[in-house]
Amino acid sequence: MKIFKNLLESVKPHFEEGGKLEKLYPVYDGMATFLFVPGHTTHSGAHIRDGIDLKRTMITVVFALIPALLFGMWNVGYQHFLALGMNETVTFLDQILFGATKVVPMVVVSYAVGLGIEFGFCIIKKHSIEEGFLVSGMLIPLIMPVGIPLWMLALSTAFAVIIGKEVFGGTGMNILNPALTARAFAFFAYPAYMSGDKVWTDTSLEAGQTLVDGYSGATALGDLAVKGTTHLSPMEMFIGNIPGSIGETSVVAILIGAALLLFTGIGSWRIMLSGLLGAITMGLIFNAVAPYAISPEQQAFMAVPFWEQLLLGGFAFGLVFMATDPVSAAQTTRGKWIYGFLVGLLCIMIRVFNPAYPEGVMMAILFMNVMAPLVDHYVIEANIKKRKKRIQVKTA
Amino acid sequence: MSETIKIKRGVDVKLQGKAEQIYADAQMPETFALKPSDFPGVRLKLSVREGDTVKAGTPLFFNRDREQVKFCSPVSGEVAELVRGDKRKLLEVRILADTTTEYVDFGSADPKTMDRDAVKEKMLQSGCWPLVRQRPYNVVANPERSPKAIFISCFDSAPLAADVDFVVHGMDKEFQTGIDALSQLTDGKIHLGVDSSANPSSVFTSCKGVVLHKVKGPHPAGNVGVQIHHINPVNKGEVVWTLNPRDVIIIGRLFLEGKFDARVNIALAGSEVLKPRYYKTVIGTNIKNIVAANVSANNNRFISGNVLTGTKIKPEGYLGFYDQQITVIPEGDQDEFFGWINPGFSKFSISRTLAGWMSPNKKLALDTGMNGEERAFVVTGEYEKVFPFDIYPVQLLKAIMINDIEAMENLGIYELAEEDMALCEVVCTSKTPVQKVLRQGLDLMLKELGD
């Protein structure tokens, strides 16, 4: 570590005022504080501080994403060889290696583009580099289908960072969750690459390989929305060896991440719990009214047991990792209950009522991101009213 | 005794170096000082010059806007130095003390037989008045107003705090007389908050003319602001006064003996103190003799007050006007290699992102490191865990940052003092300077609306 220290000290003069690379100081500062938490001491107010900082908070979320990432890598390989009918002959290692060759470039592109733009903005604004993108950069590849071309991923990331975040003032100021903004952009700009039943599995063929007859790469949700049934079992949906966006399929892996977030206190248990309750509520309502739906497909979709709805699509991933984003979620305690409940409720509602786009969780969270300040506003107004009432009671 | 007030939200930061309940001897220092920075929101005017001789109770400076509020010397001697800082701002008025203190004689009197104005006049003249502070704003009370109630917190729940029961031991008579005097100043009640988990001193339990409230829970349960909020919160247009028990005793002595006798018992605590003990001293004392030869040779921070709200002073600095302890902890000015991912066994956190959660009862030797850099607000729900008020802390801070007076008022700024939000500052992931921001808001309100 002495080597790093000396290295940093030796290049520092170039980045300081008057140095050749003066303008790149935020980048130097970012690197230096990444290697060493600076020995700043308290100068006003409390003399002792909590050991946590934003870097630690963000890295904890990244750790929580790792099970979903690793599972996603394996599943990409598994689905690929499944489509080729080769899973009997290939090994676990083949599957994970194939997945890694697809997923790692996506992660690299997402981080490179996102951090590049963040650094650029920091240089222009002369800010220190903030850590928000550490999480967004990991989330973005995990909520994309494996078939998306890298340049689309890059463009979506750029859109999310610039329009979703930096125009509002950077980390902590954004209204929408940046990762979901990236996905929404990709979805509306390139719908052919973001929906249907072709994009979820990598079906690139090498010489001599063919697809299995009658292979369908549709997701469970896609099947249900179109046909009202799916060949995938709830157990498969729980384990996650099914087609879908890279990180969203495995409820088990997501639950491991959720456990870490809840245990460390980084993720809001209120949002997760109320989101779950919201989804269950809507699921039960649909179960009750299923016989009255218009089409037989919709009847069948509505009749899907409420607990199975929780395993479908990106609900679990969205609720655990995206709805709980503290910046774009409601910020008051009561607001979080309302916000989470509505995320869950809307997610199930959108997926059932919108056959063109069954993935409801993205829309539900983005919509509630927009509504969160309103929810908070009314929660706070109620608090203010209560305080004003205190005076009236006395004077009366 | 009324029902126990239960405080749920808060946290006790467990630190090493709690003072043992023994009084140690320290030689009286040569100099004492009053620091104008202890009295926020007051525009001061000096009434002495360097070289003047003063007695204990002689005014050193007064409030320019309200001349009857005088700040008096705690000891007798000679005005040795007027220490000034940038723009000639007055920082300290130092007194070179006599070996035996001479007091100005204000005459003893029985407060029960006096009327409100007479009690007030006596306290104003003698320098006892600044001991009384008011909410809103947590500044020296405005003597022209009558508070709806007076609150005295009889225990200190802050980390390494002095045991109030111990330091007031045997001063029943002084305390009772002080309470008698204060009860002339309000039409409301005098509320005492005592710790429900301890056995409060008879000084408090046998006191007459007060309402006792048992308070239970982690810090900030001992903060008077928390107790006010749960007993009789401050609304717009209302004012309550607050005192520390030791200040009531000083007021009691004024009426019993006719002098401004600013002797106090303080604790010396902190992980860098070799033998943490209690000391008998006087307000404004130079801490040199107390800390000399009793702290480690490391790079230390000396704090007048506790680690949450105290003021950084030099090893030869002076005890603050309201402070009841001196704390010495190590400076944390070392860069930390990959510090943001270190397990952090010896660090404090209310989250479980550091390994400290495995040993929740371990006493820590925390240093003054920030453990990170200042960032925009990101994490939510954090302040609420340690802030036992029905107030939205982050929203209030944001209102202060944009100078929105109406929002500050609506969101309940009148009830708060810096100490009430100190824990918010400690736990903040984004390292927001909470107490500083709150003080800015309070100062702005005071300037715009007056007290």
C-alpha cells in the first residue's frame, strides 16, 4: 500500500492547480479516494462519525447483486445449450464460460460508458466523483436480454446517465431510477430487441449446430400474456433456469441479495414488504375476478395463483434492487409503505392488462418514481397539519 | 410521578474511558475565560478593558440589543487578554485569577418572598441569567418574556457523559432554592426529567414545586429537547426555558449566599485519558492542569463537552460556559487503504455494513475520522432511526439549506437544538454537517423573527 501512496503522491502535482492535467483533478481525486479513504477529521458538529460512507453503501448493493449476476451467467449458457439440445453433452463449466463471454462484455460496456460520462461531467462541473453509478452500472446489464447488441446497451446507458441523472444534478438528485431509465429507453427505442420470444436466449450457432425442433425461447410471462399458460413450472421460475433478462430469472439468487440488503440495513424492508403485500393483494383480486375477464387467455392469466405471480418476470428483481433505490423512492417512512404497496399492485396490474408488454415491474417502478415526491408531499403535509392543530387545540 | 416516557428511536454509542466516580485533585489554573461563541445569536459589547480588575460577578460583556443581559466573570482577578480572531471577532475574554476568589455581594434573599421582577433583576445583575436558555433557538433566554414552562433534564445520556446524580450530590438545598427562584419566573410548571433506569438523586426526587418525569431509552433521551417534545412541545409563538441542574444550583447559591458562585463539577473522559475522573472546578476554567499528565501522548482531540456536541479546544483551552465534561479522543487523520471495504471491527455503525455488529456491547475507542467524504443526500430513513421527534429531519434540513423560513417553521424547527440532531450527523452516510446547517436555520429565524 506504500507503493500506491507514493504513486499517488508522485502524480499529484500534475493534477493540482497549475499542473498540466489540472482539469482532470476530479478523476485523480476519484482514484485517490478509491484507494485510500482520506484521513479527513470532523471539523464541525459531532466529533465521531459512523463508519459507513456512500462507497460502502454502494459496494454492499453490488455484493448483493453478485448471486444474481453469477446465476445469470450460468443461465445464459444453460439456455443457449438447451436451445441447441446440447445440455447432455456440455459441462457446467462450458455453460458458465459461454455465459461469461456474453455477460462480461455487457458489464464492461455498461461501466465504461456510464463511468466515462460521469467522469466527464465531474470534470466539467469540478465535482468530486460520486459513487451512484457503481450500482447502476451493474444493474443495467442484469435487466437486459442477453441478445441486445452492445452498442444499444451503450446508448441506453448513456441516455440513462445523461438524461436520467446528470441533467438533474447527479447522484442523489435524480427522479427516475437510472438503470430502469436505461431499460425503458432500450425498450421504446428498440422494441424488437427487448420483447418477444427470440431475444432472451443466445441462439447464435456455430458450424454444425442446429436449434432443437419446436424450441421456444419465450419467457413465462410472455407465454402467459399470449396464451394464458406456460410450460414452465413454478419451481423452475423459483430456481431461475428459464429464459429472461440476465439477472431477473432466479428468485433464489435475488433472495440471497435481498437477505444481505435487509441484514445490513441498506435496503428498505418497508418497501420490500409493502411491495410484496401490494402484489399479493392484486394477485388475489385477479384470482377472484378471473371468471369475468373478456378473453379466455386473460381469464387464464388472471387465474394464475397469486403466489406464482410473485415468481414471474422481473418482479422480485425490481422490488429488491430497483424499487428500494433510496433516491427515486419515497423518502418518508409512511411514504415508503404507500410507494412500495403501489409498486407491487401496479406491477401485477400492468402485466395482466397489457398483453403487448407484460413486464409490468419496470413501468410500475418508473411510474411510482414519478409519484414518490407527491406521496411524500402529502405525508409531510399531514405532519404539518398535525403540528398546526396542536396550537388550535390549545387556543380553543 | 407521572407515566414513564419511553424513547425508542436513538442509539447509545459505547465508548471507552468513562469517568470513574472519584474526585481527583487538579491545581486551579491561572487563567479562566468566557467565550462569546458559547452564546449564539447574541451581539456582544465589552464592558471591561485589558488590565481591569474584576470580581466574580463583575460583568465582562453584555448583550448589545438587550443591555440588562450581562455575562459576568466567574472568578476574581485581572482581565488579562482579549483574544480576537478574523475581523477582530472577540473569541475569548481571559481573566488572570486571584488565588482566593472575591465575590461581588448581591445580597442573599428568599426567592419565595420576592416577586417576579425582583428575582429576574437579581439573576440579570449577577450574571446568572445566561444560564437560562430558551427554546426556540436554544439561545440565552429573553428576560422580557414569560415561558410557558421550564424544563430541566436531570440526566445526560450522551456518550461518556458526567453522571448528573453524582455531580449534584449533597446540593439539595441549593437546588431547591434555585427551583424556588425559577418558579417565580413562569406561570407554568417546572418539569424535571429523570432517568427511569437509574435511581435518581434525592436532590431531584425530594425537590418540591416541580413535576418529575421518568424517561427511558437510548440517547438522546436525556436531551431536554426530547423531553420537551414528549411532555409539552413548543409551538409557534411559544417559549420554554431550559437549564442544566448545575445551573439551577448556581442560581440557588446566588439566593442563599448572594454571590455568583460558578463552581461546577465536571468529568474528564475519553479513550485517551489515562485515569478518567471527576474534577471540581469553575466555569471557564483553563483545562491545562486537568488534562496535564493524564492523557496519552498521541495526537489527540480535546473537546469541551461531549463527543456529539462539544467544541474542539486546545490542550490549554477553556471549558465552555455550558459544558459539563472534557473529552479526549484520538484524531483520525490517517488515510485508510481501501477503507470503504475494510471490515471495520473497531468502528461504530448503526447499519450492519461493518463488522462491529458482531460485538454490540464492545466499548470502542473511536477517533475523529470522517470515514468518508461529504456527498449529496442519498440514503433515506437513516436519521429517523436516531431522531425521536415527530419531525421530518431531512426535509427540515433541506428547507434550511434553501432558506425557506415558512417551511422551517411548518416542519417544526422551533423545537430543535443542535444537540437533538447530533446523532443524525453521526450516522449520516453522506456526512452532511447537520448541526451546522441547523444552527444556520436557527440563526436565520432568530434574525428574521426575533426571540
